[in-house]
Amino acid sequence: MSRYKLIIYAFAVLVCSGCGVKVVTEEAPIVLPEFITATLPPTTVLLPTPTSPPPTPAPTLPPVEGTTNTQVNVRAETNTASESFGVIPPFTKVQITGKESTGTWYQILYADSPTGTGWVRAEYIQAAKAEIQVRELEAGFGSGVDALVVSGINVRSGPGTEYESLGVLIPKDVVLATGRDASGAWVQIRFSKSPDGTGWAAVEFLQVEDLESLPVVGEPAEAAEATPAMTESAGALPTAPADGDSTDAPLARGELSPAGSRAMQVQGEVSAPEGDHEDWIAFSSSTAGVSIQVSCEADALRVELHQAGSVTESFILPCGSGRALKIQPNEVYTLRLSAAAADEPQFIAYQLKIEASL
């Protein structure tokens, strides 16, 4: 019996211990798929090529105020052969916007010009010269250098005296030189009266900045060496172009008075025996007298004073001299200017000033 109980007890213990057994089920590991990351080829980044900064433009200065000291012509270019836009009376305020490199001509604001500006001779304007900036002359067909005319000269269609004369330049005219011939004796210039806008002038009558910088144009150097270039000699005088003036249609008119326009100034050319041999200038004055002063490079001018169809005075006026004339107040008089010796070759580029007496 005791043995039977012992077996039952052992069986019960075994059953009870089995109830505490915990069965652990091991799950299979999750296998993740392998991913292959594509590697892109390296990209070359193009950096911009460094460039030099654009040049700093020259500052534009405000216009400088000036005052005319006599009657002045306003022209399209810096020479008396160019178109005249009009005349400014003495003692008139003007706005100066620049000057060419020689300082002989000023650019001013001028409403009657197509561009709103024009050129006048600097000597006829009172202004603070140090404040006026230099402006380059526009070539229109390339670069060039300024050339100052130092003696009256013909502008020709080619580099030699055998070529046609296109017009005349007088002292203190400034032109733009754009080229030279192979000999260096002639320069090509901009000349508005020419059909193609260019002409030729002898170097000996010009003051040219940096002549060697100009390109050789026209005939090749070999041809120029084979045929020496002809130059304007001192005896080959220019011919004054006809301007169509007369006693009834004078070159210039002026009304003078001490309280208003006291003086007038006229530029012109006469020549003999060929070309325009006379100029006519009409004036009146509220005073009983006027003085005339002539500036030129020749010997003299012949001057006649006309009134009501009659010659009241006739005399020779040497270049650089003056003369006082007695007149009737407020009557119209006309001056006839011509070469002093009509039978000898002469060319006279002049500036005449007529001033009312005080």
C-alpha cells in the first residue's frame, strides 16, 4: 500500500512540473533583400571665365556757363567750312558742354541744331576754361586724331595738288585726320563738303597730333615710291569758294548800338584772280562812327565803304590793323572787301570786327 501511494505521489509531482514548462517557438529570421545603390559619375562644374570689368566711363561734367564777347557763328563742326546753324549776338549766355583737344573750339548747347549742340570758336567765349572737358571728334568711319590748321589751305579730293579742290580751310579750323598717304606729306581728313565725307590736306599747313599713328590709305607704298607725292607749295595758293553774296545780298548784316549789340564779327575768304574775289557786309549803327579791325595772314585787304549806291571811302587795310569810319547814325552802310592786288595771285582768310563807337 505504501508502495502504491509512493508511485501515485511521484506521478502527481511529474504532472505538476509539466504544467510549468513553457514551450518557446523560435521564429525564423526575416531576410531583407539586398539593395545596390547606384553611384553616379562625377559631374564637372564649369565655372565662368573671369572677365575684366568694363572700363569706367569718364564722368560727364555739367555744362559750364560762358558769355559771347562778340557775334559768333554756331557751326556743325569745328571748322568754318562746315554748316552754320545760326548766329549768337554779343554778350549772350551760353552753356558749354566740351571742347576739342586743341581747345580752339567749344561745343555748346544750341536749340536750333539737329543734335541740340553746335561748335563755336573758343576765343569768342568768356568762360572758366579749366572746368571744360575734352570731347573727341566723331570720325563716323573709324578713329582719328585732331589736326589744327595753321595756314589757309585747299582741301583736295586726293593726296596731291593735281587733284580737285573741294573747299578751303582757314587758320584755327580743326579737322579730324583719319589717315595719311605713304609719303606722309598728305593726310586724309573728314570734310563734310566732300561727296564721300573725306578730303586731303597737306601736312605742312597742319598741326597734327601723333601723325605716325594714322593708317596709310590710298595707293600702296610701292606706287607711292615710284611716283613721289606732290605737296602743296607755298606758292600754290588756295582759291576762295564762291559764296554768292552781293551788295543786295550781303554775307552778313548787323545793327550796332552801345546799349545793345555793340560789335559784330565776320569770317570770310577772298582770292584773286580766281575764286570769290569780294565779300559784302552790311551794317548800321546808332552812333556817328564805327571802328573796323581786320585779322588775316596775307598782306592787306582793299576796303570800300558804300552808302546809298555810292562809294564814300576806299582804302587799303593791312592785316592786323584797324580804322575808324564816320557814318550817319541809323543809316545802312555796306563794306566791300577784296584782295588788295587783284592782278596778283592772292588768298586772304580774314576775320573782320565792326564796333560801334562810344
